[in-house]
Amino acid sequence: MNEKLSISLPSEMVAAIKARVDAGSYASTSEVLRAAVRVWLREEEEYKERISAIRQKVAASLDDPRPNLSGHDVKQRLDAFFDKRR
């Protein structure tokens, strides 16, 4: 079931929509807006998935049982790592 909406857009957006319809890329302004909303919804879902993945990585990092290293310890380990490869 479709519902009608009344929206206000900047003239630049209206011109871009009309240009796409006039060029034959879309059959109507409604089709342009439906396509735009589909993209927006897909981007929102992808954003949620990325945030969830980041939160999982942060949680895994916080739950890591290995001991914390100081900046000095990290530098020593990196120096030793690179010294072996020279």
C-alpha cells in the first residue's frame, strides 16, 4: 500500500530529480525518491553493521587476557622485532 507524502526540497534537489526524469533515467519523481530512500536505508543498515563489528572488536580487545604493555614495552618489542630483520 502506498501513502502520499508532501515534502519540501531545495530547488537544486528538485532540478536534479526533474533532470533524471526528463532524461528517462526514472519514470517519475516518485520513482527517484523511492530509489533514494532504498539507498538511504541500505546505507543505514550497513552503518549499523559496521558499528556492531567495531563494538565487537572493542569488546574482544577489552576482554583480551594478555597483559597490558606500557609504551616502553611496546617500543622494546618493536625494536627487537626490526633488529632481527636487518
